[in-house]
Amino acid sequence: MKCPFCETELIEGKKEKFETLFEHCLDPNKEKYPLRITFKCPNKKCVVNKKSFWDEDGGFYTKLLRSDYINQLPDNFTSALDSLERDIDMKIKDTK
């Protein structure tokens, strides 16, 4: 997978506890989540290098405000390039 902001190959990051969209739909009040693999952009000049990560499907998680990064994306999709999440985004886009 690659970073959609700078197209750098993502590297495995530390394991994190976080809620996926699927989990949120199933149980929005759930409070505990398992440790999961994350992927980070290693490019230190990339806008999302420090406060963001992607999950194993390419879904994007960040502590940044959307306004801090959205103008740096050519297509407004934060999903990782070459990922399942990106494929889904593109199929949804094609149906609009």
C-alpha cells in the first residue's frame, strides 16, 4: 500500500487499539478494541507522517483536522493507494 498524499510505500507501524467503521456500525457504544496492525507513511515531509495511520485494508485514521490535509489530495480520498479501501472508494465514485 502507498500513502495517498505522497505516494510513498507505507511501512508497518506499532500496534494500536482503534475502532473500525464496521465495528462502529455493529456496536457504536463498544469501549474496548483489540490491538491491530497499523501502517504509517515513513516520509518525514509528508503532512500525515506523525499523527495518522492506515489499517490493513487501507482505511485512514488521523488526529489531524480534515482542513489540515484535504487540499493535498488530488481526489479527496484518504484511503491508501493499492488497497481494498481504495478499490471500494473508486467503485463508489464511479456510481455517482
